[in-house]
Amino acid sequence: MDSKIKQALKWIGLGFLEPLINLIRGKEVQKNTRLVLRQIVVPILSVFIFLGACDYGAQYLYNIERERKIEKTRATLGDAEALKMQQSIDAGDLSNKPNSLPSPSDVKNGAIALWEDHQMVSAKKKAFEEKTAALNKQRKAAGQDPITYTGRPSFVDQIITSLKTVFAGFLLAALLAIPAGIVLGLSPTLRSALNWVIQIFKPVSPVVWLLLVSMVVKTVLANSTSDKSFIISFISVGLCSMWATLVNTAMGVSSVDKDYLNVSKVLRLGVFSNVFKVILPASIPMIFTGLRITLSVSWMVLIAIELLAQSPGLGSFVWEEFQNGANDSNAKIIVAMFVIGFIGFGLDRLMMVIQKFASFDSK
Amino acid sequence: MAAFLELRNVSKGYGSGENRVEVLKNINLSIEEGEFIAIVGFTGSGKTTLISLIAGLIEPDEGEILLKGQKINGPGPDRGVIFQNYSLLPWLSVFGNIELAVKQVFPNMSPVDRADHIAKYIEMVNLTPAIQKKPSELSGGMRQRVSVARALAMDPEVLLMDEPLSALDALTRGTLQMEIEKIWYESRKTVVLITNDVDEGILLADRVIPLTPGPGATLGTEYKIGFSRPRDKAAINADPNFKKERNDIINYLDEIGQHRSVNNGEEYVLPDLQPKYLSTKLPLI
């Protein structure tokens, strides 16, 4: 049982929890206590230190903003108004709240607000669906499109949209880069012929890719009713992030162990068997390393692309909150930042697990 | 009438111009069908180059290699190779590794026959319990057995072994030597064994041929080994002829080895230096 749990933890990259299990079972107490201290307690402490530093920094910035606001009122409206302003700020009046870096507790409140908002929005959506269920049935029977909810998406809806975009982009990147990488890896001539493409386009910024893609998509899909902003953003994500997989695949394929190639030569395997039975399995670890980088890059560029493409998702959420400027907007932006970070971490771990299943050298 | 496998004036070198190193020079060898040849030599004398030439993995610079009177042209399944480092594909099981080879050599075999064929050779090397294991789960000796089974299952004309046992411990090596002897006795394949172990050569081969040290290595005087088959390690070890053959070959190798070190000997003169006192401060220039 224990060893199964440990195995599972190791697979998902949480192997550092192993000493805790040992300690709970009372095995090698001294050694495991030390390990638990180092691997679990110290990171948790560092989280608290980080929160403390953030709180102090936020307080400091808040005080500067507060002083400035009071001084400004004093300069324009006089001492009496300035005093009123000071009292109003210190009483916690939201309308006069200085706009600065939110403290950890503000962020927590922001997260709660977002969650409540999500529940409200989904309740509304559900109510709407119940209300239109009968009507939609009629419309369907009459061959009309059903009425769909077009209200504001909640934060969780935005996350789901972002994930959809990132997976579509990632799939596109994998479908383009893996076959291209194999071909490039097999042919040194093609590799040197197309090396400049890789070297030049790899460092191009996501923003430029977005503009390029929208130039093309705008024309190609001019008369289509499909969701153009989604198409533009996922294609841009794919094009930005495919390079790591392309380079890694080409590298993996061109540097297969000579022993394996000798086997293939002695057996006189045909081109097809050579590629699918020897070269490809041998380069799987490299290909997956590339795919892992691709997935994290696509999640990273997604935010910037959504922000510009006006397609719904976390990126546009951040941008709208920034433009919105409500008293808790800053806190919500920080919440989004952490959500983005955690999801990116989760995606990376997910890829790691898949890589372990797919590679021959994982044991 | 040409021999079964024949090497005629084969030379091979690497590099060009000043950096060119002649590895093998004027190798002449003819091997009859069903013969077991051992080529012994020093490390770095070009043994692996020789086996790669016969396997067709590299081309000779001069001369030609004939199998049954036909010039060999690239590698092929008619010459089964057992590599020093096993060269098993780590993502395939024991069965899968052999299946890949069998499928290639006998494409028309039915799946049932193929499975039987593979199982037969796995049985021959005593690996039936490990049939579905991956190479990473096997010991070195077991891996080399898979490699032997793979080469045999291809039913090649010639079996080429490139120091197949040198990566194994002495005990495993002894066991595998006897297994190779047994398998050879049953199958009577033509075998070229490359080894750095004179005992192994005497124990297994009909002829032991030393490879002189490189650069420009060539084959030396051959020694015919006349022990009756099937051979038994203990019996041969006790045989006075074994000691004689062994001493002859080792003396011969020593002789040509010394020849090398004398010819090769540039004199290295040590510079006449006195140690300095470390505490003395050197002037800054």
C-alpha cells in the first residue's frame, strides 16, 4: 500500500512527500524528520516569508499612495477636504481607496469575490437554460438554432476557454512540428536548407505571430461564421510554441544511438520500419521534452495573445480588469496571476506523467 | 573453388592526409563452411573494424570480401552480428527484439510459425522465463543471450561475434562460452569470433588467428586447434595440449607486441627541472 502511494507520488512529481509517509509510519524517525524539515517544512516557511514580504511591500506602497492622495486633495481643495479624505480612507471607504499593489488579504478577498461571482453567473445561466429549455425544443423541431446564453462569462468560464485554446494550439503545434521534425532529422540536406527558417522564426514574439495569423485568417475566413478570434489565437499559440518540439524532434531523430542504427542496418530494415520501429521509439524521450517545453510556452504566450486578440479567456480577463479599475481589480489580477501559474505547473506535471508512460528509458 | 567466406587483400584506414591511420592492412583470410574461427588481438588493433567490414557496416578501402563467391555489398541478414554492447532495442521485449529480426528475414512466415520460431531460439539460450521482459530488466549475460538468440533466429550464413563476452564477469562468461559451443555444435554455422581472450579462442575455435597490433594490423600465424567436439571446458583446461597452444599463442602475441613497443618507441626525455620553494614570492612581471 505504502509503496504504491509512494510510486504514485513519484510519478506525478511529488516524490518529496515520501519522507512524510515514512515518518507517519514511524520509520527511521531521525532521518525522516530531517528530510521532512528540509523538503516540506522549509518550503512552507518560505511561502509564509513570501506572503509576509508581499504584505509589507503592499502596506508600504499603500501608505505612499495614501499620502499622495491626501496631499493632492489639500493642494486642490484645501485642508478641510484633505482631512475628510484622510478620514474616509482610514475608515476603509472603497470609493476613496488608494490604487496600489494589493495585499495578500486583498488577494484572498478577490479570489472569494471571483468565486461568488462565478456561482452567481452559473446560477443565472442555469436559470436561463431552464427557462429556454421548452422554447429550444420547439425551435429545434422547427429547424431553428437554439437560443444560447450570451451573458458575461465568469472567471472559471474564462479559465476553461483558455485551456481549450491552449490545447487546440498545442495539438496544432504537435501535428506540425513532430512530422516536420522527423523529416528534418532524417535528411541533413533539408536540415541545412531550412535551418534559417527555424533560427529566424523561433525568436519572433507572440504578438507578431498574432498579427501575421490574423492577416491570413481574416482573408481566408472572411465569409465564415466560425469564431475567428478563437481560430486566430489558437493558431498563433501553435506557431509560437511549435519550435521547441521541432528542434527537439529533429535533434532526437538525427542523433539516434549508433547501436540501434547498426541493428537496423544489419537487418536491412526498410525506410518505413526503420523510422517507425527504430528511429521514432529511440527519439521519443527527446520529442516529449520538446512537447513539454511547447506546452509551457503555449500557456505562457496564450495570455498575451488573448489579451490582444480580444478572444475570451484569462488574458482578456486580466486586460479587462486592468481597464476596469474597480477597487478590487488589482487583487483580481493577482488572483489570475496565481491561477495562471498553478495551471501552468499542472500542465507541465501532466506532460511529465505522459512522458513517463511513453518513454522506454523511464524505469 | 573459392572458400565460403573470403577476404582478399582487405585494407582499411581512417582520416586522410597527415592524420590518416591505417587500421588494417592486407588482410587475407579464407573460411570454410561450418568453420569456427577466432581472431585474437590487442585492444585497439582493429578487431571491431574487421568485423564491421565483414558485416558490411563499413566498406574496405582496398581489396574485397566474398561470401560464397559473391562480393558483399552492405550489411545484410545473411551475416548475423552479435555486438559487444548487445545492441538490443530497449523499448522492445526479448520477444519483440527477436521478432523484429525474424519478421524482416522471413516476411512470409505465418504469425503462429513465427512465434514458434522465436520461442525455439529463446528456449535455446534458456531465456523462456524472461520472454516478455525488457532489456533493462535483464542482466548483462541475459542481454547477450538475447543478442545471440536474435542472431541465430535470423538463420544467417555466417555468425559474426564482436567480443560478445568481454563485458561480462568471468563466471557468466564461462557459462556462455559453453552455451555458444553447444549451439555451434548443434547448428554448425560458420562463425567468426573476435576476442581478446586467448583461452576463449582455444576453447571454442577450430582455428585461432592472431591480429598483429595496429596501426596497419594484419593477420599473423594461425594456430589450428584440434580438440574433439563437443568440447568440455574442464577437460580442455586439464589437457596438456591446451597449455601448450595457449603458451604458444601468448608468446607469439607478446613477441609481436614487443615488436610494436620497440618500433613505436619515441624516447621521452624528462625536462631537467628543480622544484621551487613555494613560499618564495615570485616577482610580478
